[in-house]
Amino acid sequence: MFLYALGRYTPANLELMFSKYARTIPDKLSLGELWDMTEGNRDAFDFFGWYIYLLQCSNVVMSLCNDLFLVCESGILMDM
């Protein structure tokens, strides 16, 4: 990762991250490449972190579904 365990930022590690995971465009990460990066950099035995990550993802998905339902229920079509 581009942060030390102590939370210090190092630009060299950020460059290494892009050179390792950005395959389609050298200076941008696609959604799949971002997913591969998060999977590759996670701690193998951080079960609490995995659980919190799943809760956050499910919360975001439920929030988006709820917003989409409210938009469809009101009959207003919005360009998202």
C-alpha cells in the first residue's frame, strides 16, 4: 500500500500501486482494477475488518436501492 502501518504517506509506493494494478490506462484505475488492488492489499487475518467492509458495502447498496425506489415511486425520472 501507499501508507505505512503508521499511516505515513509515501509517493513512491503510490506509483508502485499504479504500475502494478493500472493495466488499461496507466494513470487511472478501473473498477475491476480497484477491486483487485483492495483484494491484493488486505490483511489475510483481519476478520473484523472484512466484516466491517461487508457491512459498509451492504449499507451503500441498500441506500442506493432505497433512493432508486423513492425516485421510481414519485414518478420523477432523473438522469444519474
